[in-house]
Amino acid sequence: MASRKLYFDNPRQLSLLYCDKEENLQYVEECFNVTLVTRDGWIQIDGDEADINKGALVFELLKEAREQGLAIKNSDFKGVVDGVARGLEEELRSLYDEATVIKTRRKSIVPKTIGQKQYLQSIQNNDIVFGIGPAGTGKTYLAVAAAVSHLIEGRIKRLILSRPAVEAGETLGFLPGDLQEKILPYLRPLYDALYDMLDREDVAKLIDKGVIEIAPLAYMRGRTLSESFVILDEAQNTTSEQMMMFLTRLGNDSKMVITGDLTQIDIPRSRQSGLLEVKEILKSLKGINFHYFQSTDVVRHHLVQRIIEAYDAFRSSEK
């Protein structure tokens, strides 16, 4: 038997790592066959040397995450423990070793949860990424941030943002006003994200020059989008045909991010959601990644996470 103590600046710094839950400490003990004792900002790990190393690695990785400003949730803690238990040390270190910072002209954006950081790393490493999960997890906002950063750095020539205008059946004809006024309500969240990262005057100039394009999904048909960062938002409201059409627009030196919430499908029940279908069709293709956000990734008001969890529990009880 061996023993090792890990020291932290204060008791609160330590308790935040295991979410202030004794059952999480018990989970480490069960997974690695060690005994944990914690007092006044330190934690002692007793057991075989190899098992102690695994237990210590869990807390070292979580400390790195906290130092980067990431919030540690219960699911994150267990995910790190399970990863270490499965021997995924290299993958975990690549996630936590360096901070992820997205620089735009108005602000620097950093992920607030481990899930958000994994999402941004996925965008960096894949040509097509699907961000699927509940409202408030930053799916679209972080995708726009990554796209703006690519544009500022000159890695792409165009930024294209699109949404299906489901409520108007994509005809939009009966709404008052000109074309821009008709489609604006469906595209407003994309404008809002851009205005948070670029000056309004710069956004207007880039739109006038065609460097930034914000348009309904129907306007993507027949195009090849090269040297572009293309984002499709609210993708749960695409049909199977629309999803295939959009994905096959991908040109050379381009990236695509498709975001959606499968609990908020607004298309008629007689039509299959393109997002629901595509996650089965393309799940094994190299270069395409599906990132699933959890309710613990919600970064809006704390009640939003609880609302989502309550709805999930209610739907599960109905099945």
C-alpha cells in the first residue's frame, strides 16, 4: 500500500472539482480500488501505486479544466473518471492541456463547459460537424464564433449562415414587406451572434461585399460553397431532401457546422426530420463528427437547465 497527498489553494477549490458531492469521491474509490480522505484543501489517496496514479490524474485534469474557466458538472466528473479507467489519458490530456480561445474583433470567447470545449475542438478537426442538443448550450453561438475567427484569420473567404424558414413554408410570399423584411425574423438570431463579435458597421459592409451571407435554406440549392464556413441552424426543421441538398453544397477548403435540437421539431409529423435521419446515415463517416450537448452544457439562466431536465423526465415517463 502507498499513499499520496494532493494539495490545493483552499478547500473550495478542491470541492469544486468533485462538485461537492461525496458520492463522486466514492465513485473514484470504486473505479480505482483506492481510499480517499480529504481535509482543509488536500486530498489523500491510498492504494497501490498504479491505482493512486489514476486517481491523482483525475484531479489533476479537473484542476486544469477549472484553471481554464471551465465549469465542472457531475457528468463531467464521471466522464473524466471513466476516461482514465479506460486508459484514455492521451485523449483527456489533449482536451485539457491547452485553453481554447476564439478571438473576434469585439471579444475573446472561451468555452464555459467541457462539452463546449469538445465541440470547438471538433469544429477545428473536422470538415463537417453536427452540434445537437437543447437550447442554451451555445451550439450556434460558438459555431458563429469559430466562423468569424476563421474569416478574420483569412482561412476562408466567405461566411454563410442559413436557417430553414419553416413557419412560412419557405414561400414567405404572404408576409408583408420586401424579401429582406420577410425573412429577417427567421434569421435574427444569426445577426445577433454576429453583432456580438463584429461591429454593426463591419457586418453591414461584409454583407454588402458578399463576404457574409445570411439566407434561408431554400436559397442554398444549386450552389457549390468553396473556401467558405457554412452554418445551418435549426437543422431539426429540415426535411430529408433539404439536409442532403445542403450537405452536398460543400466545396473545397470549406467547413460546415449543422446545429439543431431534436426536441423542437416543427415540421409536419408526416415528414422525417433531416437531422434525425442524418445522424444514423452519416454516423460512421470519417471527417464528420456528431457532438451531443447535454443539459449540463446550458449556459443561460440556471432555470433553463432545470426546465430541460424536467421536460426530459416527463417525456421519458410517457414512453
